[in-house]
Amino acid sequence: MDLGSQIKRQREVKEWSQQILADKLHISRQSISKWEQNTALPSFTNIVAMSELFNISLDEFIKSDTQLAEQIDAKMKMSKILHAITVSALIAFMVFIGMKIASINIYDISSYFTDFGAILLIIVMFKLDWHKLDQIVSRNVIILIAITVVMFLIPAINDFIMSFIDGWKRAVIDSNFE
């Protein structure tokens, strides 16, 4: 049973109108109608509130709606990703400060960071579940991510190819002098 049908069934068991349930949740009656028709989904806060109002467990209330379960799971994964990005930015800033304090010239080793980052990015791209990513991220955000990846990879590819060419030239020059 989908969530909309579950809401309607539980509301009718309590003998409540849509307006009564809406008043209890401090929302509009139209929102209840959209939920029951499955044209919109309630927020997680409203789902929890309804499970309490209907006096049923959250699991019992939503377990049969696989679409809702997938959306909740996707949002939780996105919050984990956001957390990981935040922690990564903080670590990067701390490493940067540490390198400045230690008087390490960042430009001397930046190509190692870029090359390693490019390799990790490629690994992540193969590990992603692209179908689920399409479901949880809007098309505009995907375009922004693609542009960001391109902007990141252009210098990384340049550095990698130029260092390969420089190494090749040195090997040829060294072999000519032997």
C-alpha cells in the first residue's frame, strides 16, 4: 500500500476529515489531499507526526511505500555526502595551514595532489550508482558537477601529460649521451 492510501485509511479509521488532520499538523487541507492522491509526499517531520497521531509505528506507517523509503534513503545518503565534503574541506584547510607552518612550498608538490585526486575521482566515478544519483540530484546540479569535474581535470590532465613528456624527453636525452 502506498503512503497516500495509508494516510487516507488511517485518517478514516480515526474518523477525521482532511481538514481535521490538516489542523492537527498545522498545514493546509490541500496538502493532505495531495498526499492522499500521491501527487506530493509529506516531509519526514509530518510523517513522524502522523505516525504519532495515528498511534502506529513509523515502520508500520511507511514500510509498504517503497518509493518513499527510497527517497528517504537517498536524502540520508546525500547528507552523508555533504558531511564528507565538509570534513574534507576542513582537513584540506588544516593540511594547507600545516604545510605553510612547515614552510613547504605547495607548488612543488601540487601535481602529486592533483594526480592523486584525479585517480580517486576516476575510482569514485566507477563506484557510483548513477541511476540512484539521477533520482536524487536535479539535472542542473548534475550539469554543475560535470562542469566542476571538467575544470578540475583539465589542469590535472595537463600536468600528467606534461610530466610524462618531460620524463620521456629526459630519458631520450640521457640515452643519447650514453
